[in-house]
Amino acid sequence: MSNLYSRLDEKERFEVEKLFRGDVQESGTDAGISQVEFDSAVTWLRENMKKHALEESDIEYLESRAEQYLKD
């Protein structure tokens, strides 16, 4: 999230946190966000642009920053 703070405003960060909260709070071997979970969330964001505060450029930035942190 610290990487996103420089680019996203508070409302946009809240949207990202809300979208991934369940994935981030998982425990055990399922802890973290998998590539499948991330791809599904990004697809939802793109298909539902009127339901959140992120713009396409924000989604692209999220994708570029998340690549290095996603677990396989």
C-alpha cells in the first residue's frame, strides 16, 4: 500500500483496500493475494467503472505495482 500512497488519493486507496481486504487478511497457506484473485479483481474494476473511484490509469498503476508482490 505504501507504493500506492504516492499516486492514489485517500478515496482511491480506500477502494483498493476494500477490494482486497479479504485476500490480505487470509491466514495460513492461502495468505496474501494470488494472481488469480488479483486478475479477478482487476477485471471487476474494469467492468464496473461506475461503481468505484478508480480511473483506468489508476488500475494500470495498480497492476504495474502489484506484479512484484503477487504470490504464484
